[in-house]
Amino acid sequence: MVALPDRPLMSAEEYLAWEPTQEERYEYWDGEVVAMTGGTRDHNRISGNFFRILDDALVDRPCEPYIADVKVQVEPGRKYFYPDVVVTCDDRDNDPQLVQFPSLIIEVLSPSTEALDRGAKFAKYRQFSTLQEYVLVQVQQPGVELFRCNQQSQWVLSEYSLGDSLLLESVGVEIAIADLYRQVQFS
């Protein structure tokens, strides 16, 4: 992500009106507009595979998955992020531009965003009372990390490799890790 050069700060209301008219996607961090950098083909493939699997599995359920172009309102008026995939199962989520009550958030890691996805973004995402699971997916080599909020409100990490299956309790879907990496080549 890159902050726009020489761009004045804007209010959340200005951002929400301005951003849909742009060709690129921009996140919003306390008045600062941050351009989303382009991803790789493998990043896009993994995000698409995850979305496709969830979309197929949730077709007859009250949960709705979204990919890349739907932002999450992390802090009203302060922070709006674009996760790679987000799922909401909350009927209060009816804003056409954003998700306010996510159950599941998935970030596909890239070298330029990994520290942010693991750190500042995860810290903000954990503030959602509706968020049950946060998934980080490696691109350079097969590997998935699942953070699940337990009954004591603690986030517990589970790690998965290529031969494993990932059970997403938040949406009741089990996914073979190999299916997430379909058509992805590792060196």
C-alpha cells in the first residue's frame, strides 16, 4: 500500500463519496487515503480460489462472501480496509459499499503487506465482535494460518500445510489446502 503523494487529508464522508469514483482501490486510515498496490497472478489466483470455494459452499446459506472490491468498515469514520476475502453472516450488513459485521476475514500475504496484515490490520480486525476467524495465506510457499476467537475471547493460532484440510467453523465449510493453491506453481 502506498499513501497518495501530495494528497490532503480527507474526512471519512469525503473518502466514502470519492473512492467509488476511482479506478484504483484506496483504504482509509484516520484521514489518510492509501492506494492498494497491485498483486501477483498467484495472489489473485489464491484469493479467487478461496472466494470460489466459499461462494459455492455458501450458496444456500445466509452468509455472503465478497472478494477484493468490497471494503470493511473497521472503525466508523476512521478506518476502512479491503481484505482479500470477507464473509458476513449478519443480516444487519446491508450497505452496498461495505461490510460492517464480518464473520471471517482472509488476507493473502504479499511481501509488501505481510507485516501490516499480521500486525496493525489484525489488531483492528480483532475489535469486531462478530469476527470469529482470521486467515492468513502464504503465496511464496503453501501454508495457511487460522486465528480463531475462542469462548474466552482469545485468538488461537492453527497452522496448515498442503496436505491438510481447513475447517472454517465461522461458516461451517471445510476446504482442502491443496484446493486453495490450485494452478499455483511454487519454485
